[in-house]
Amino acid sequence: MPIITTYPFKKAPLDKKDEIVLSDALSSDPNFKTKTTDLDQLLTFVQGNISTIEPISLGSGNSIQLTGISGFGTAGQVLAVNQAEDALEYISGGGGGVSLQKNTADVVDPANTINYQNGIKVEQDSVTATTANINIVYESTLDTSSTDPVIVDKVGGFEPNTLLSQINENTNSLMWDTLLFPTVPPTYSLSTRQLLPSSFVNKEVGSTVNVSLTYSAIKNDAGAYTRLQVSRGVTELASVSLPAGTTFNGGVMQADDPQFGIDSPNRPNLSYSENYSDSFVMPAPTGNNITSSVSYTSKGDYSAGYAKENSKGVDDTRTPGNNANQPQAARTNYASPTRTVTGFYPYFFGYSSTQQTASDVATAISNFDPNNNPLNLTRVLASGSIPGSGGNAGVQMPMLESAVYRFFAFYEKVPLKIGWFVHSLNAGTIGQPGDQINAPITIAVNSVDSLWSNINYKIYVSPLAFGIAQATPVPGVLQIRQ
């Protein structure tokens, strides 16, 4: 039988270092011994061997078991004071109910269930199964059971003919974003083509024409060029596959990039340029044409460009095409402007102090020499259709003040000249009896430099000498009209 005593004897409270004598009377040890310890060591021994103190029991590790309450609840439950406030109970969150207040005044007290109604939407998160998402939504009170209300006029970003059913339950943020910030689609800068020179001077039929061509392209929002070529008429002169592009910071792309603060995905912009030298003999007009022409064209192929982002930062989903409101689709045979060289037979006019026949004028044309020019001939390389007053077409030539005999000659396909005009008080017809200019006579003439030969010209001569006073409204100008 253990005996606990302290020495020296004193009244409580005991000191934790007070000596304690333990005697084990039941020991089978023939050498019965008395053990000595203190309260501090005894406390440590007791604490290490007590497993249950109602209503708490110690489990393994750091767990605590509540033996005074039936069971230990289920996952997610919490302990709360019951409504009677005389015990603890397990509940599935929310305590014993919550009090919903508005401006400190109870609206619902207590509430164990909250029902989401108009304007609130709760959905399972599409990624995290244990997460629910709550949104404020637009939930119309309009009846859609028999009819579906429709937006008649454009409102913000909502287009006409949008159905209520298409926007019902949209989130609050989406509704306001659409109303206040309509989605603006991007615009695209189209690729451009060029062929230089852009114009040519008129060329005489039969002359040799030398041309230095530059055919080029700027891709802008299109893709890279894969081919560039140039042709004269239907004859291809040159073709370059995968032409080398040069970084280019100008062009129409410069005006649209960046757009909405977003750089075009079609950067960097590239320009392409190729050169070709050509030579040909200017052909004669055919049929009833008074001119001939030789045309140059250039075609190119490019790949598709990338879709740009709209004002909301979302990729444009419109079908690719080749206008400014579409991502740029691939294109073949994209043509540059056509450049045309026009060929003419020259026309002639002149004067002399003596009357000349049509044959005399034809001989002077075939022997034309600007340094030995007794008939004062002027050679003009143009169509003979310079506009005159009153909407008529005509040719202007100097009108001397002194009285002289006049004559002029045109390629036979040029329409007849039917009148002459200086001003409203000094004008007349051509080819009528008594007129100051006779009807034309057609005679074949040659080019003095052998560019063309045996070409019929209509030659007009004046049977009378006449001049013009310098005081006329248009001094020194005689218009021959057709």
C-alpha cells in the first residue's frame, strides 16, 4: 500500500519540490524499499497517463474527441449554440441561422435558407467543382411565352432585331459593357499595287519606244507576296517568285495601325519593287481608229493576312475577303493600274503668201524639214481633237494679222473639219461654196523619217487669203472644228 507523506510536516499549500515518500507494501521484493520523489515529478507522471477527462478524450496526434456529445458530426459541419442556448449542436454551416438586415433593421431573422430570385444567378464553376459563381443578371419581366420582344433601333452595342431571349440573363457587367461600349470591328488596310511610269508622252506611229518599268506592291494588312509579274499586252515580260520585301513604315497601313491601341498582327509592313526595261515599235491604228495603243499591266499574288482585334480585344471572326471590313484573304493576279502608250500619225498646218494646192501641201509634208520650211509647216503629235468652245472638238493654230493662205492636213480617219472660229463675229464653215477654206482632198503622204509611208491624209487649203485683227477677243487663235 503506497504511502505519501511530506517532510518536514507543514500545512498546505504544498510546494512542488516537497519530498514525497512512496512505499510499495505489495511488492514481492524481499528487500522492501521506500521511494522518494516530489510533486513536480508526480504531476508529470499523472498527466502522461490520464487518457480521458469528461467530456474530452485525447485521440492520437493532436486530435480531441468530445465524449459528451454523440458522434463527431459529418464533413463540413460546425458546432454552434442551439436556439434554446442550452447546448451545442452540429449544423451544416450558417450557425443557427443568420439575421438579414437593411440599415440595421431586421428583414429576416433568422434565415436558414437564402433563395436567389430575380437578377441573381448561381452557377457551378466550369473548372473548379467545389466553387459556385454568383452573378447579378438582367432578368426581364416581359412575357416571352407567346412573343419574343425585339430591339427595334440600335441601342449602344445592341443591334436592331436583337431578341429579348438572346440577351435575357446576360450578366450585369456584360449588359453595361454592351450598352456603353459597343463593339467596334477593326478595319483593314488593303494591299496596294503600282506600275511606273504612270503616264507616257504620245508616240508617233512607227517610232521605237523604250520603256523602263517599275512594278511594285505594299502588302499592308495582307500576307506576304509570293509572286510579281509584268506584261505588255498579253505577253508576259517577267515574273519573280517570292520577291524580297523591305520593311516599310508608310502606306495606308500607317493610318490604321495601331487601332484601339492594339498593333496589327500583320506587322511588319513590307514593300516590294522590281524593274524591267522594254522596247517596241509603235504600231499603226487599226480599223477606223485614229490612234494605236500599247498597254502594260502587272499582277501579283499574296497570302492571307491575320485577323485583327476589335475594340474589346477579341479576334475578328468575319469571313476573310478583300475589302476594308474583312481580314485579308489570299489573292492571285491582283493587278496594278494599266499604263498605256498612245500612238498617233501627226497632223500638220501652215501658211504662205501664195495659194497652195493639196498636192503642194502633201509634197511639203513628205519632205518636212523644220530648218527648210517655205510653207511654214507645224507638225503636231496629237489626236486632232483638242476641245474647242461650245463643247465642239477642234484644233487651235496661230492666226496672223496679215492676210495669208492657210492649209492643214489630218490622218484620213480623223473626223471631217466643218468649221473655223475666231470669235462670234469672225467664224465660218468649211467646204461650202464661197467658204474661206475648201473641202478636203485625200492624198497619200510619207513620213520624212520613214516611220510610216503611203498614209492617206485629208488636206484642207484656203482659196482666199485672210487675216485677223489683234483686237479680237481671242487674238491670234484660229480654231478648226469638227
